[in-house]
Amino acid sequence: MDQIDRKILHYVQQNNQLTHAELSDLVGLSATSVQRRLARLRADKIITADISVVDPEAAGRPLLMLVSVELARERADIIDRFKRSVRNCAEVMSAYYVTGETDFVLIVSATNMADYEAFTREFFYDNPDIKGFKTSVVMDRIKASFHLPLLE
């Protein structure tokens, strides 16, 4: 990945709706070269998804929770099973396997507290692999981004 690839990635992280011609003006290449580079960046899995960031409140899911999860035991099969359950759960927006006092940190969306309580009963309390979890309610979303700083 060279500096031009980094520039392309910088701009598409900000707005993935830019045309090849617009990107070409921003990075100083022809539109065809930009198109080829984007295709390669996607094929090489450097760009893993083209997404839109949706306002949770506007979508009717205004509550966001940060949830720290501790597993009952640290065995590979238990960790893998929990990872699968997280991947298959629509309410979990992001999940991280972490070091420290907890094993996972999840970002969970909910319509209201009753919805979140129902989620916890099904997802945590009914799972014998979960030792415990702690929830922090997000009071204000300050920044929502997957933007990586690629330009110096």
C-alpha cells in the first residue's frame, strides 16, 4: 500500500459515495487508476465493507450500551461459541475480545430499557458460559467512526 492508496482510503472513509472522478481530483490520478486501485483494495480485504452510519435515534434504537462480559471459563471452545453468538446477534453493533478484567466489550443497541432487559435475559442470563456482565448506558454519542488516521 503506497501513499496514493492511503489518500484514497482517507477520502473514502470520510465519504464512500465519492465518484471515481471526484477521487481522481483529490488524489491526482486518473479516474480509471482510482477505480483499479479501489478494486484491488477491496479484493485484498483492505477495504472490508462499504457502509452507512445510521443515527440510532432516527432509526428508533436510541439507547446504546457498553457491556463488559466475563466468561465463566476461558476455553477456546467457549470463546469461539461466544464469538459466534455475538456475530449472529443483531442488537450487538460492535464487539471486541479484550485483555484485562473482562473478556469482551460489546456495543449494544436497544429501543428502550425494557427491550435491553429482554436482551440481557436471553443473551446473558440464559447462557451458562457467562460469569457476569456490566452495563454502562451511553448518555451522548460524541463520535461514531471506523476512520483510521492514514495521512501524516
